[in-house]
Amino acid sequence: MNNDTIFALSSGRGKSGVAVIRIAGDDLGPLFSEMSGRAFDARRAYMVNFRDGDDLIDQCVMIYFAAPHSFTGTDVIEIQTHGAPAVIERVFTYLKAHGARMATPGEFSRRAFYNNKMDLADVDGLAALLDAQTERQRRQAIHAMTGDSHQYDAWRREMIEIAAYAAAILDYADDDLPANIGDVIHNKTQNLRDEIMGAISRYAAVRAVRGGFNIVLVGETNVGKSSLFNRILGANRAIVSDVPGTTRDVVGVTMDIDGYLVNLADTAGIRETTDMIEQMGIDRTHDEIAAADLVLRVVTDDMAPSPSQNEILIINKSDLGRGDRGRGDAIYTSAKTCAGMDQLMDAVRRRMHDMMDATDDALVINARTHALLGDAADNLGAAVAAGDNYDIMAEHVRRAADDVGQILGTINPTEVMDATFSQLCLGK
Ligand SMILES: Nc1nc2c(ncn2[C@@H]2O[C@H](COP(=O)(O)OP(=O)(O)O)[C@@H](O)[C@H]2O)c(=O)[nH]1
Ligand SMILES: [Mg+2]
């Protein structure tokens, strides 16, 4: 494998106090020597005057990591310069002149993978951590980065063991095998399948933590959706506020509620219309509803039908005093006076916590791992169904082990690898 020398800015772009530039390659000792102009040991931070001939590039901190004790498993140098764009550019120019090239996104991690420093589940976890904007995302991602591989590895080893016993039943006399081995491996296979199905069942919740819990406000025009949207937003921390559309379009905002990422969408009112633009808005409303984890259905009419499973029914404009009946299946609000807003937010929070609280230690499943876990569960199901046909059982359990092997990258096609590493940004 070709470990040519690559470099990238590992810290964020833009003006900052300190920038971290990472370099990876084979035998970077001579480069470190030249850049620092001094004798050095590995894994020690040196404050140096970084010169290119007469030009003092910057005063910076340099650290040399000798293979294999580095992020990539190759030699690595980290330079902490002042975070000015001009300094960073100057260091890049220097490095190019010394035969290094800019790394592609995820290239450091790719090297770490090939040098057995990370498996693909670790890369998924790292990608999730780098994306984390909220406390819950951080907790889920750090857990995934440090723990998911062990879980997959344990499953895979157990499968290989089961397959080996199943094959042994065919080859050895009963006396040479543990008692009831047939029942034992059947039970183990069934338990493994249950565990994997349990992990799969948390997919929607894991996705909601990672991508955001989708809440959408729907209802007819003029019931007060946009007013409620502003009230909800006003009471919470907006992370990014985007799409300042008209009420005909969907307006979305990203918030942090109790450490969870929440995508709140205001939508066009749903009604019959001949206006083409308005119709487009209404079509988008239907898309939002389809993707929603929670629908806030807003009405002003006390006689509205009961909410369905993923809805909260909001009867707004309670300040207008229409002699409401105090329905137990709805929340009465006034976007004007704020009456009922606390109750509404409590109800929203309850829904979020019910769905997502169990995900802190759940496997962080993404589309790739979800499909492979599904295959593994199917193969284990087929293994159980094989009954005392042990050669068939062994084959299905072996296939399940291969499915999990693909999750870890032990067995993998290159497209999968490319997709996994390209989630990462430059410098990782
Ligand atoms: N009295 C009263 N008026 C409200 C309330 N909420 C909204 N409105 C008014 O109702 C009208 C429509 O509100 P808007 O939020 O634009 O409704 P949307 O079409 O559903 O987005 C505006 O004039 C608001 O000021 C409320 O709780 N009480
Ligand atoms: Mg509106």
C-alpha cells in the first residue's frame, strides 16, 4: 500500500487562534527534522521557529508520532500554527514543495483502516461524532465510536462458533460433543437473532437522534401555525435558522431541545386550491408529514377529530373564549397570550424522550448497517428454521457472520468503503 505523504488542515476553516495541520506518510523523521531544525523524540510537543530558508513561517508547536503509534498507523506529524489563513496557506506551500500532497476527505481514516487502527463501524462512529451538534448526538456517537465494534465482533465470533458446532455435529459421534449441543446452538442462534432484531427496532430512534427529530405543524390557513412556530422557536435555542420562505412554502428551523436535535417545520395550510404555487406548497406539506416523527395538528375548532398515534392535537386561539369543552385528547393554546404553551412543550418533550431516550447505548445503525443487520437476522432465521439439518444451519449462520463482517469491513466491496470514508471531512 502506497503511503505517500499527505497533509490537511484538521481543525476548522476560517480565522482561529490555533490551526492543526496533520501530515501522514512513511518515515517522516527527516521532514520533522527539517521543519523543526532540532533533535526530537516521538510524542513530545516542541515549540519551534518553523523556517523555510530565511523566511520564518510561524512560531508553532510540532509533534512527531512514530508508526505504528499514531492515528493512521503510519508516521504522523501534527503542527499547531496560528490559525490565520495566510499561515496555513504558507505551510501548505512548504509541504507541497517538499513532495507532500493534499489529502482527500477521509484519507487519514482510510489509512487507519488499512493499518488496522479502525474498522468500518469505528469510522461510522467517528463520522457521527464529527457531525454532533447536540449533547445527545455526542453521547450516542462517542458510545458508537468506542463500543459498537465490540458488539459486532462479539456477535460475529459467536456465529462462527455456532457454525463450527453445527458442522461438527455432522462429523463427530454424539459422545465426542457437548451434551444437547443441537439444542444449545439452536437457542444461541435464536437469542442472537432476537438481539439483532432489537437493535434494528431502534433504527428509527437512532436516526432521529442523528438527523433530528422531525416535528411538523399542519392545519388549515389562519389557525395560527406560524404564530405557534414562532412561539416554540422563541422558547428554544435555534441552531441554524434557514429558508425564510413565505407561508406558502415550508419554513424549517433546527433547534436543540433537551440535548436533542429537532427539525421544526411550519407548512402551508392544507386546503383546496387552484393556485399552482400554493398547490406546490401543499404538496410539500404532505412530504413533510410523511417524514415527520411528530405532527402538531392545529385547529381552532373544538369539534375536531381525535389525534392519531403520531399527532398532538392543538386547539389554538383559546383566548377567543368560545366555551371550549376541555377535551382531554387535545391541548388548548393561545399563540397570542402564550396560554397552554408550557403544556404543549411538555407534551412534545414527552414524545421525544419516549422515542429517543433508549438510544444512548443503542448501536448507531445507518442505512448501510441497517441493511446488513437485516440480512444477518434473515440468515439466522433461516438457520433456526433448518431444524436438525445441520449442514444447512451451518451455512446460514456462516452467511450471517459474513453480513456482520461486512459491517466491520472485514469483508467488503470497495464501493462500500468509498461511501463510508467519504462521510468524513478533510483532515480525518
Ligand atoms: N386571538 C388569537 N389570534 C391568533 C392566535 N394565533 C394566531 N392568531 C392570529 O391569526 C392569524 C393567522 O395566524 P398565522 O399564525 O399566520 O396562521 P397560519 O396561517 O396557520 O400560519 C393572525 O392574524 C394571527 O395574529 C391566537 O392564539 N389567538
Ligand atoms: Mg402560516
